[in-house]
Amino acid sequence: MRHPIPPIRLLAPAGLLLLLASTALGQRDARLLASMDATTLALEWVTGRYRMPVTCLRSDGSRIELEEAIVIRRAPEHGNIRTLKLTFFGIDASDISRCYNLLIPDIPDRRGTLYATFRSAARSDLGPKDFRRRLESGELRYPIQGGQLRQREFGDEPSQARTVKFSRRGIDLVVRTIHGGSDADKLLAPYAKRGTSTRRRIRRFEFEIQGPDEFAFHGYFIEDPKWKR
């Protein structure tokens, strides 16, 4: 059972704008935020570089601590559709037999690019209110517009990697906020401590994609506060 996002439920529209200004939207003027529609707010909400800690086993039995990284940024419009570009950088290491973490027993190497959007009424006067309502549902859905990922299980030969193409509709990037005290919160705690020097709130998201050909992506990521747009 998914629970609503507690910090957002209690916020009036003005409070939501302050939260947005302190996180994804940086130092944007509050009046500018108030004039954005829900699509613009949703795209800005997830823009950033995100990391998930992973432990990898080498063939000799030794362990190494690494990370999987994803960068989400605004992309040029395609046919007047506002779009996000998701770049998957995989896990950079050699001689690895398996990668995992506290919540995911097997993490493959994923590389490639996907494009996603967000659908809402194009009304800037209702933007913050509409976006807040979407957040209260517990998750945001970003329809995938296209792209492809190359995925390889660690321990397999490079020739065994498969390419998954996202060409049909009906597939979403699902984004959920991670709650304090959860297992995901514990997983990301070491990274969260490294970001305590920043003045703004560090975002932590659960990402999920159920794609074609039985492709499944599920991860728990924390924002890299040093990343520059």
C-alpha cells in the first residue's frame, strides 16, 4: 500500500512554492513559480543528477562500493511536447560478478537514454494547486516517449547484453518520494549526510519503470547536490 506524501499534504499553495524553491527549482523567484503550469513544475521537480549506492562483488570474492547514476534534465521540445531526457550511466567497474544493495538483490548494468513528459492542463493559474494535488496522490507519472536502454547482467558476457527499445505508449516513469525511517531512507543515509552542507533540501526518489519485453527498472536514488544544470 502506497501512502500519500506527508510533507506535501499539509502545505498550502504558498508553502508548496517555498518547498519547490528550496529543492528542485533552486533560487527561482516565487512569482515565477506561481505562474508555472503543473507540467513545468513536474518537469522541474525531478531535474537533477541522482545516485544509488551499490555493493559489487569481484570474481576474487572482494567487495567494492560503487553507485548507479542517472541524470534527468530538460530536453528540447518534440512537436510542442515538453520533455525530459533521462540518461542512465550504468555502473563503472570491471571484473564484477554481481551488484546489489540493501533493497535490491541483483542490480544490472543499464546504459542509454529515455525521453519522458508530464501531462496536465495548460493553465498556469492552476499550476501549483494541480501539482500539489498530484503529489498528494503519492506518486507522479511521466509517460515515456521513446529511447532505448542496453542492459547486461553482471557475470554475463558483453554479447549477452540486450537492448530494450521504448517505442510504444502506455509506459510510465513512476516517481515516489522516499519517507524518513524507511529502508530506502536507511540505504541513502550515508549520501544524505554528505549533503548536509547545502542550504536546500536534498531530494530522494523511488524510480520505477515497467517496460516492454519484461524489462523492469526499480531503484532508490538521492540527488547529487554538487551537480550543475
